[in-house]
Amino acid sequence: MNRNVVVGIVVVLALAVVGWWYLAMMVPVQTLPQEMSPEGTGAEVSTVQTSMDLSGTWRSKQDARFVRVFTVDGTITDRYEGDDSATVTGTWNVVEDLASERPELVVNGNVQVIRVQFAEEVLYFAIAALTETDLSMIYLSGNGSLEFTRVN
């Protein structure tokens, strides 16, 4: 086979792989994947009916220095221990009708969504699991999930 043909094939394959990766990384996750829906996890999912369900201090399982505090009055505080400048306070509430807030965000199944409003941005999280001691939240406006353990 001609050397130029082989080089051309390798370049086309490399561009295809880079293009696929770029697309996968740049397209925000807008739906709750089936494996994260209540039917797919087998996890105990509670409906967030009152602010008492989430109120308290939650420590991240991924980074023990990150703490999120939900209060009954609808205040949320994110802290990063050891860095006082990283403390951010805002408000949170349970979303009654996601389509009226952000129609492009779609979730599978009967999943509760909370809206977190900080000064610079609004974030939406689906509650994938909520127990007395554990909280799992899926970030709907981006990629990833947050896992927490209740501190108090």
C-alpha cells in the first residue's frame, strides 16, 4: 500500500477519535441517565417534601474538605475547609415544574430536582438518593454527580 494512503488513513482516524472525544466532553448532560434514575439504581430515593429532608451539614465523599450546608429557611452554604475565600452562600428550593424553569433539562422517571441559586449562577441537581446518612445529587447543567455523608 502506498505510504501516503496509510498516513492519510491514520490522520483521518486520529481526527475522528479527537472529534468524538471533543463532542463527548463539550455536550452538557441534560438528561438523567437510566442507570442513575430511581428504577436503575435500586437506591432508596425519598421525595424531598420539606426543607427538613435536606437540612443539615453534608460532607463530600469525593473531597472531605468540601462541605455543603442546607438550612430549613432555604439557605445553602458551600465551604471548602482551609480556604475561607471559597465559601459561597445562596438559596435553594425544590423545583415543582422543571419545564417552567429550564425546559431543556429533562430527567427520567420521578426524580426530585432542586434549584441552587448563587450570586453568579443557578445550578440544578436531581436527587438520585437520599437517606438519613447519605445524599447523591446529579448535576443536571453539567457532567457528574456529588456524593455526601450527613455530618449532623
